[in-house]
Amino acid sequence: MVKYAKPESFYDTFERKGPGQRTTHYCPGCGHGTVHKLIAEAIDEFGVQDRTIFCSPVGCSVFGYYYFDTGNIQCAHGRAPAVATGMRRSNPDSIIISYQGDGDLAGIGTAEIIHAANRGENITVFFVNNAIYGMTGGQMAPTTLIGQQTTTTPEGRCEARDGSPIGMAELINALPTPVFVERVSLADGKRTMKTRAAVRKALRNQIEGKGFSFVEILSPCPINWKMSPSDARKWIIDTLEHAFPVGNFRDGAGESRTAASPAQGSDDRWLDDEALHSLLASRHDFADDLRVESVAEQRVKIAGFGGQGVLSAGVLLANCAITSSLHATWLPSYGPEMRGGTANASVIVSTDEIGSPLVDNPTTLLAMNGPSLDAFEQSVVPGGLVVANSSIVKREAERDDVRFYPIPASDIAQEIGFLGAANVVMLTAYAALEGFPAAETIRQVIPHSLKRKNLEKLNLQMVDAAFDYVAKNPLRSPATKVRREI
């Protein structure tokens, strides 16, 4: 007798990761897989698989249609409640699920969720709150806590600059029309069982035609929080649940109440002094001798396949600039794929304040692969620098008015023992050729930019190898025109 089996509402195999795969694409310790299973089990229990339409947003759950054997619609960023409204009104017998993350629902889709809730649409919304933009690398989200460090708030979220975290359950509860509002947690087994009950209640309300149901789920994101899965769940209990108290806000139209509040005597910040100190303890005060008084404005385009470290190379360059007391911006561009799709990052470094992060005509192009060189070579300013990963790029530059420098970055990284650090080789080669950032700056910043500390030694070896390579292989194709300053 089989007691435990994959829910019928899941596909037998998950083709997202290749034919025959049975695991999801989510990171180890992520809560999305748990929530998916709870929803699929509820769909099975209520016998509504053939009536269910699952609305996936842009975010970590962008590939929900690979997992749920139901109707599926891929929605534009933040627009799932609007799509769900249209599906509800055109398919009155269907069960409509809007499944969204905090950046998607609380940020980009704030208007859509508020108006759908205010209209009392008979849909079910599952809101996964991990206090961060997960898919795009860990930027600050509307739910990020005061003092919490992210890629866009490296010194912690500042209330005066960034505002306070948004309590979406409280916001939805302020409206008169929702019938069910509850905040739950995945921090441990007991809490997950309460989440299971809330998921069932929210779906049952829709099946019975009661109206709008909203379940906010506090979920771990170990990779972007830079924690182990067990520590991430402890952090939910110790910190996240104090900022976003779990509990039922409403069960029945008009029956509004407030979830449990933090203990008496706590101040109005989301983190107490001890927790805030812990978050900021990793901040590194760099020596004054790394300061750079002036530098010609750098507009750098870094491009390649997803998974080559294109975006992280841009972050590393921007951090080097900030460490040198310069202004810097970083603007990523990528498809929905975390790995294998095309990606590029635009970085501007300047002595002066920067008005826009856009880089249309880079002074430097770092091309990690052939398609990137094809796509961006013509946009480089006359006299600009093009660094190509010659391990993959097999052609020379087509233009004679740019400085072209091929370096076998992937081969160098492979020889040292970590192919994934070819991006560091490329960035360091650029630094050696342009004189910025300084070698010591790169060496100082790398340890504080790595999520995996065990790779620190290998990455520093990449820096030394790249400087050595450029010293032994100087630039041999000077441009015929002087680089135009922008």
C-alpha cells in the first residue's frame, strides 16, 4: 500500500530540468517546492484538478507550468491578479490560483493585487514572502527588513531612504471585501501544517464561491540570505516573524482582526539592536589608501550566457568602484532563465554623480562568448576596449578603431581549478589594461563579494593569473582613434 506519493496534480516528471527529471529547479532549502506540494495536495483532495488554472508570475516560480498538471497561464510581471480576474469572469466554473512572490506582488504588482482584493474577486492568492528578490540575485524587495543587507542595500535597508517593509496581509485586511486573510510560515513542521490548513481553507472558500482569499507565506531563501537551510528557518522564527507576525487576520467577510503583535516594550523598528548589529557586523572598512580621487568615466558592458558570472562580474566591478570612493551603477539584463540564457550587465564608474545607469555605447566590452561580441561590438565607442574570452570566441574584432584584446579566460580558470571564475579573469584583464580598478582593490573586495567563502583562494588566484597573462601578452592592436569620453 502506497501511503506517500506525488500528488496527481503534479506531472509525473518535471521536464524543466530535462527529460525524466523528478526534482524542481528550486535552490536547496527553498520554500517554493513545499508550497507547491501543499497546493497540489489540496487540489487533489477537493477533486478540482480539471477545473484549476494556475497563474504563474515572473519570479522564482516562473516555471510553475512545468510542475502543475492543471491549466496554466504565464503572466506578465505583477499582473497575475489582473489575469486571474479575466479568467474568473470568462470561466466562472474554474478554480483560479494567483501564485506570487514579494517582489512580484508587493512591488511591481501592488495596484493589481489591491484592486482585485477590493473588488472581492473569487480567486485564491498565495503570496510567498522571503523578504528579497530571489530570482534576480537578492535585491531589496518591498518586504526587506530595516537593516537587512541585500545586493542593492549592502549596508542594510534604511528607513529614511527606502521606507519601511510593507505588511501585505495588513494592507489586504484593511479592505472591506476579502473573506480570508492569513499569514503563515514554513519555519518548521508545526508551522508548515498550519500553512497546509490555510491553503485548504483558501481554496475551499473559492470552491464555495465565498470570494477573495489571501494567504501570505513566510518562506526561506537560503541562497540569497547566505545561510544554510536550517539557519534560514531559524531566522524566520527569530527575526522575520517578529517583523511579520503570523496569524489569522480575517475568516469571513467583515470579520477583521489583527494578528499577534510583537511583545510589549519593543520599539517600532523591524529589527532590534542586537539583530541589526549582527546584520551589519560583516561590513568591511577598507583602508584609505584604496581611495581614487579621479578616473575617466568607465561605461562597461559585460555580456555572455547565463551561468558565466556576467552579472556577478558587474557587481564586483561596481563594488571595487565604491570601495575606491567613486560613484557606480549596475544594471542587469537577462531572460527568465537563471542558467543558459543570454545575460549582460551595464556598469558605470565615475568621479561625478551618475544620472542614468543605461550603457548604450560602452567604453569597454567584456564578451564572454561569440554571440555577445556579435551583439555589442558595433556599439563600443571609437577607441574603446573589447576584451574577448578567446577560449570561446574564435574571431577577431571586425572594427579597426577599437582596442581588441583576446584572453583565454575559460582555459585559465579551468587550469587553476574553477571554470566558474572565468568572469574574474576577464574583469581583471580589463583592470590591467585600463589601470582601474587597482589589483589591491580587487583582492580586497573579492572576499566580501563571495557567497561561497571556500572559493576565495581560487578567485584570488584568478586575479594573479590574469595580471600575469596581460603582463606577458601586452595589447598589440591599438585603436586608430582616441577613445571618445562621454
